[in-house]
Amino acid sequence: MKTIFDKVTDRRGSSAIKTDWLKEYYGREDLIPLWIADMDFQTPDFIVSALKKRMEHPIFGYFRPDESYWHSIIAWEKRIHNWDVKREELSFMPGIVRGIAYAIQCFTNPGDGIVVQPPVYMPFIHLPEQNGRKLLYNPLKYICGQYEMDFNQLADLCEREKPKMLILSNPHNPAGRVWSVETLRKLADICSKYNVIVISDEIHAEMALFGNVHVPFAAASETAQKISITFAAPSKTFNIAGIISSFVVVKDEEIRKKFYNYLEANEFNAPMMTSVIATQAAYTDAGDKWRIKMLKYVEENVRYVTDFLGVNVPQISVVRPQASFLVWLNCKMLGLSHDALIDLFVNKAHLALNDGEAFGPGGEGYMRMNVGCPRQILETAMQQLKEAVEKLHEN
């Protein structure tokens, strides 16, 4: 039976990075775009309707949200994650990557160490480096089909380098790992011991799959609560990344005062009109019902890719995501060099995926694929990949 998620929507000509910048990033335009992390499902109609209704008013003057905006976030966090958030702990954030940069600038100085856990979302690597901080790696370990944190290496690193901050991907991007409460508590204990602030990017928090449950880092323990800054947004879940709708939660009063004073002084904390409207429309019962249907569709897409590759392209294996629409593909058994692997996907299979090397150490030989798209698009993409690999072996 066809669903709303099966509808194919042409995004070309809409200034979408995913489609209209293929030439810039891949050197050609005739590619199925399965790369940048937004979905090809239409934004829910209840969000579109809310935006249209406000657009009917003929004046777009200075704007400030009322308390209902903040309470919609508070109610959502309680309902979805059983996390109690207070109004004073909340602030608007004009993008999570920007928010991480603000936190780096607020709490660290040039030359200070910042820990990241590769393979990991590319800006986590770029932000410390480009802000003149010392990038420190605490690589994840791949054990029995999933990634785990290396706490012994982290403790040694903290003892030796005295870092000021750790940037956590929770759930993890690109591997889709939902960190257990035990893992988060252990991470918090080590970071607390060495006075390391944890910046938790939880943009994929509402996208736990296959019965997995997301735990906000700050909710894992009292220790975690005292050392952390949490960033979240409705953007991934409801496909509104073009509407800057992020927010931040800081539980600890001392950290909160310093960070929120910094945001206030630079006017980084003022929500945009469209951000407020879209967030309030998303964080409703209608939003949760839509989310549940979307996640079921994504789960079936993950199953489809896993089964198809297992039968037709066994040289590529899937690190099954526990959250999000991003699938981490292990392509090492193809035996290709980095350049040959990129050539296979781009020039032979005509697919645009993210290059695993861009995610730092441990990403070599992997590709990140976005399966947040109609099934027929995915079916075509998998067939093209199958044929490309078959031709590769023929040669």
C-alpha cells in the first residue's frame, strides 16, 4: 500500500543543497542524491499549514515568541524522552553547528584541547581546528557489529592532554548508535573527573529505530547534568532543516549563566518567526503520530538496503543504525583504493553518498548513505550500485 512517504518530489530548482549543488560537490549532476542529511519526504502538512497561515498576515515586523513556544518544547521533551526541562534552562539556538562553535568560543581558549570520537560528523572535526583549538581523537571501537566508546583511551587522553571539552554525537552520526545510559554515565564520570565540558548534539534524538530508546546525555546522571550543554531541534525529524529551529538546554546554573550571557550579549538567542511557528506545529500529538509513521517507513528502508546488499552485493555490509535515516556502509571488502571507491559510487553507479574518510579516523573504506527517501528511489539506487559492482568484477 502506498503511503505519503512513497511520493516522489522533484527538489531540483528549489535551491536544495542535496540536488542543486551536486555539480559543485561531485563534478556531475546525473546522480541520485543520497548524501546530505535531510529527507526527501514532504514536510508534514500541519507544519506547512501553520506557516502559510502566518504568511497571510501582511506585516512581518519585529518578533518575539510568547511562552507557548517554550512550553511546546518542554512538553515534547517530557512526552518523548521523559526528560524534565525547565523554562529557564532553555534558549533558542540559530543552528546546532553554530551553537557548538559558540560553546567553543565561550568556554575554551585558542590552543585548548577538544575531544571528538571518530568516525564522526564532519563539523565536529572542523570546528575545533578552524577555531584554533587542539583537536584530540578518542576513536570509537567497532565491536560485534556496533561502535563502542574506548574509555581507557579517553582517560589516558584526558590525563595527558587536559582537554577542556568533548563533543558528543548522541545518537551517533554517521553510525546511528544509540548510546546506552550506562555508556553515557561512564562518559560523564570520566569527563567530570578531568573537568571536561560535554557538548551533546542530539539532533537525531527523535529518530530512534527498531525499539531503541534515546537517552539525553544530561538525563543520564546527576554528574552528566552538571557538566553538559545539550543541543536539539525538530529539523531532522520533520524535515525542516532549512528553517533554523534549534534550541539548547543547560541544566547546570554556573554553565548556563556563562553561556546564556554570552548568547544574550551577542543576540544569538532570538528566535526567528518561522522557527517558532514550525517548532510549535511539529511538537504536537499530530507531530508524534507523523513521526511514528515516518520512522516505520525508514526502518523498512534500512531493512531493504540491508537485505538487498546481503544478497546482491555482499562485499558491502551495513552497520545497522539504531537511530536516524543515515546508513553507514562498510565497503572495505571491495578492495578498492579511496579514489576508486569514490569513482565506483559517483561515476559508475551514479550515486551521491558521503565519503567515509571525511568523518575522520576509522571512516576509511566506508560510505554514508541517506535512506530518507521514497522506496522506489532507493530501489533504483541499489540496482545501479549492483550493476556497477558487477561491471567492476568483469573488468
